[in-house]
Amino acid sequence: METKCSNFWLGLGLGSILGAIVYRYSQTSKANQLKEKISHAMHVAADQAEDMADSAKEQALNVGKKVADKVADKTYEVAERADEIKNKVHDFVDAKK
């Protein structure tokens, strides 16, 4: 039981020392510069992603507008043809009377 307990305290002490060393090195100016560069890169990437999303939204709206125009044009053509057929049927019925 004494060996396990001493191993625990030895591991705890070494872990604390290593943690303090890692913490000390993480607070250096180079580490801070690296953190700032990473933060800046993340902000730039987020801005670019927003710009891409806005561009995709505009393109989707433009495509939707073009499709709606084409559908309206085709619908108008079909309506004209239906009107022509209606007139022909009326003329045919009037001629038979």
C-alpha cells in the first residue's frame, strides 16, 4: 500500500512541475504571437465564409428570378394558344349553327 501511495504523490509532483513548465512556455511572446495569428486567421476565414454565403444567396435569388420569368413567359404562350383554340372552337360552333 505504501508503494502505491508514494507513486501517486510522485506522479502528482511530477505532473505539477511539468504543468507549470508548460504553462510558463505557453505565456511567452512567441506563443502569444502564434495565438494572435491563429485568431486573425480564424476571423479572416469567418469573414470569407460570410462573403461566400452572401454571394451564393444572391446567385440563388438571380437564378430563381430567371426561372420565374421563363415560367411566366411559357405560361403566357400556353394561355395565348388556349385562347386561339377557344376562338377556333367558337368559330366552328357558330359556323355549324
